Amino acid sequence: MLPLAPEGYPFVLIPALAGVVAWGFGYPMAAVPCWVLALACIAFFRDPARASTAPPEAVLAPADGKVLAVGEAPKALAAIGLPRQISIFMSPANVHVNRAPIAGNVREARWSPGKKFPAFRDKASELNEHSFVVLDGEVGTVAYKQIAGAVARRVVCSIEAGQELARGQRVGIIKFGSRVDLFLPAPAAIEVAAGERTRAGVTTVARFPRENRR
């Protein structure tokens, strides 16, 4: 059976049961769309197992999707030592479970309400609903944002400050399309470019110098 993210159960069970009820009362034409919707939600909320053999200094993609841009982070992030940014856009067809890019301790984890601008727009990072997480690891410090978009209705961040994370660990999900921004320090060598595809917990998107290990 296809592994399913827990957040997806209501979205699958409700239309599936509605289809059963409609069929039972003799309305097959109403039942079929319900079952199609349930199958679509199973596909959207799929949560495949992921593992990486990359060395400890590798920073893994926090999301499945397409790299929108690689460039400078906002001034507020640069001010805390994270001047570089990788933005990954997640279409409705992508796996939407997000994963920790490095192993480490959660220094900060917060959620902010906001607008629903299209996730590919620059201002979405600051103005849309989002979570913000800072991770301190043996290899260095990174941060990431889960950003809701025009279609995405909810950001789910399932971690809290003080928690220890393994690299590639499941950290949340964004429901129905969105974007994740990853923020890195200057010494990190970025290994992806705009237009490339990533897989959360598998694709190496950047690499810390080996001497950074504490």
C-alpha cells in the first residue's frame, strides 16, 4: 500500500466514504467523482520512504520540486549569517512531505499567518503564510521556510524549538502546492541551479566544507 502522510487521512476518507454512501443509495454517478477525488488525495499525500548515503557535510533538499532560483537571501537572513538562498517550488503533482536538510538541534521554529500570493512570486516568502525553522548542526547552521501559495491552504510544521532532528527526518507538509526556501551560510557550496529537480531527503543541494564539522 502507498504510504500516506497522516495529514491526508481526512482528505481521503471523507470522499471515499461519501462515494460508498452514494453508491449504496443508488447514485453511482455521484459515487464515481468522490472516489476519483479520494484517489487524487492519496496521490497528493503520498509519503514514500527516503534515505541518503551522502556524506555528513551534504545539505539535502527539504522538498520535492523544481529549483526556482538560487541567489541572495533577504537582509534579515543575511544578518544572522545566512546570506544564500535556494527556492524550491512544489507543484500539486510533487510529494509534499518536507524533510530536515541537515541533522541538528532546532534553535527556532515558528509559524506566521499571511496572504495567498502565488508561491513562485518573490514577495510570497515574506507575505504568505509560512513557517520558519533554524537548525544548528555539527556541519553548520541552516534555516528554511515552508511557504503557502495560491492553492496551498495550510502549512504544517510538526517540530518545535529544542528538538533534535536527523537529516532527512520528516518535519511537516504543505497542503496543495507551495514552496520551500532554504537559507545557507556563505561557506556552503551550492550544487543545484534554477530549473533542476529535487527530491526531499535525497538530493544534495549544497555542501559544507569538511573542516566545518564540530
